[in-house]
Amino acid sequence: MTTQQLLETVNRFKKEINIASTKSKNEALEAMALALLEDTDAILKANTLDLEKAKGYISDVMLDRLRLDESRIQAMAEGIRQVAQLPDPVGELIEETVGAQNIQIKKKRVPFGVIGIIYESRPNVTSDAVALSIKSGNAVVLRGGKEAYQSAFAIVTALKKGLAKTSISPECIQLVSDTSRESAMALMKAKGYIDVLIPRGGAGLIRAVIENAIVPVIETGTGIVHIYIDKDADLTKAIKIVENAKMSRPSVCNAMEVCVVHEAIAPQFLPLLKATLVDNHTPAVELRVDEKAAQYISGVKATEEDFDTEFSDYIMAVKVVSSIEEAVNHIETHSTHHSDAIISESDDAIEFFTTRVDSAAVYVNASTRFTDGGEFGLGCEMGISTQKLHARGPMGLKEMTTYKYIVYGEGQVR
């Protein structure tokens, strides 16, 4: 099936999911979760093909994002079931007012219709995206990367198998088989077929979608994530948070990339940072240090580009600043406005930082790794929006809907 035929097919069947009841959608989600578990062996075999093909072409941390095992498939199924347990946003009465001549105006939450998603090498995005789309009443068109195509195909096959046992047509889920640039461009230009397009991946993919799409786009930004260690930071908290934010999963978008340190605490903090992330950790983190930081610890000399790079690896840039004002200016200049944090015991510093740092999630004395739909209580997420219109931060079910006005009258005319 060509990409255009696929778009026409999903639009023929979209109303089935757009108007489905909560009960029908929850039954569909449970059937899909079960089918995913039943097809575990087939999914793992497909994933092995992807891994073998990707070896030598992508980094070890990116291979980890691509890799599936039984526990990860179980987690994907559990994620679908968690979405089923969440309140259905569709039909929610957002607002009710009385207008001119006593007309009754109700603002109600409704599905977009058809959501398009262009994403790269994380297979779990496939099941997360489908689950959120189905629960929010949307049909979905998935276009994954070539690195994970076999995995995505096996996952979608299982999900469609589950959906076929319910009242909702499996044609409401479509996977684009063509992983070329042309198919991505076709989705970007699919006006009248796709209501909103969501890119998930690296800076190049997101930039290409923003620059070329003529359909509405929700930008899920890359994560150049900063943690600022204030002069009044608790060192124990600081090192624990930095270690978690950088080391727990360095390839994800909420992982820390830049450590900004106040010069007053640098002599105490930086040797501790090096001991924790470099000397006593395998693999060791490569620290890219600015001129001031190099006075206290060894590392690779940082370039200006290092402060504008999402490494997604065991690499971290380090900058020493003379004031919180300089820290905030640096973050505002280089951040992708995803997630940024301050470690401090000073209420004044915290207020200054949280007021002036304009990111989707701003943290105080906590790891940026919490920027995640599950951790925010939203279930799995469609992505982390770094724009301000429609959605910002982790996108759960409500962010997968829009609204319309239903106006009741008794013969009024204007």
C-alpha cells in the first residue's frame, strides 16, 4: 500500500474510533495489550533483525533504546493497560456559558481525528502512540525509522490482531512501510488527511518537520538539559541528582547534558563530580570543561558547540559561572526549553531561577529524569512538547484532543 493509499484508508475508518465509547476503547486497549504479550516471540525475533542491522551504525546507548526483551514488552503492555485505566478526556465539558439572546454554549473536548507520528529508533513509541491515540479517540498513522522498522511492524501486527477482536477496525492504525524521506515528506504535506503531525527524534528530524510541514505540528524538542549547582546547594543532594540525571539513561531526552556550577561552590563540587562520574563509574563520562572548570578538574576542553549539543551519550559539558544571573543567561541562550533544574537551599535563588528559566519543566532539587508522562501521572506520553501553543511538556491524553463549541437555541436568530 502506498503512503497515499494508506492515508485514504485511515480516513475512511477514522469515524469508528472518533465516536467510539469509553467502554469500546478500553476493551480495545486490553485486547491490544494481550495481543502484544501473545506475540512476544515474533516481536523479539523482529527486534533481533533490527539490532543486527544497526550494529556498527549507531552508538551503544542508541542500541539500548532499540533493544527489546521480554520485560520491556511486558512494560509496553502494562503501559497500554495503564492508559485504559485513565479517565477518557473525550466528551469532557470544559466550559458552559450563556451567550447573546440566551443561547446555551458548551465547549466540549473532542478528538483531533487522525494523528500522524514520525519517529526514530525506539520501538516502545509504537505501542505508546497507538494506546494514546485509541484512548483519545484518534486514528493514527505511524512512520518509524528504518533502524526499528521490523520491530515496529511486528508490534503493529500484534496490536491490529488485538483490535480485530473488538468493535473498532484495525484500519484505524496504519504503519507506513516506506521509511524513505519521501514518505516522511508525504505526511508533512498530507493536508486534509492528517490533523496534527508529531515528530519524535533527533534535532535533524524535528527541524525537517517544522520547516517542511504544511499540516499543524506539535514540536517535541530535543533535550539540551541543564542542571545549575547554586552556591547554596546541598552537595549531597547535588551529586545524587546529577548522577541520576546523567547516568540512569543518557540517551533519553530528559537526561542531563550540561552542568552549570557557581564559582563559589566549584572547588568543592567539581572534584566530587569527577570522582562520581569519571573515576568511579564504568563507562566513565567524558567531561568537556570550560576554562574556569579546568582550574579544578581535568577533562576535554569544551567548545562553544558542546553547549549546543544533545550528546545522548556518556558525555557532559561543564561550565562555571560567577552568578545566578550568568547561569540563567547561559541556560536561556543554549537550552532547548525542555527541562532545566536548580540545586539550591536558597529560596531567593529558587524564585529567581524558576521565574526566569522559560522551559516546559523547571526543577528544584530534583532530577530532570522525571519529565515523563508516566512520572507525571499521565500514563505513557506522546512526547515532550517544547512549544507553547496547544501543548507544553509531557503530552498525555488531553493533549491529544481539541475542542468544539456546541450551541443550543430555541429558534433564536441574529
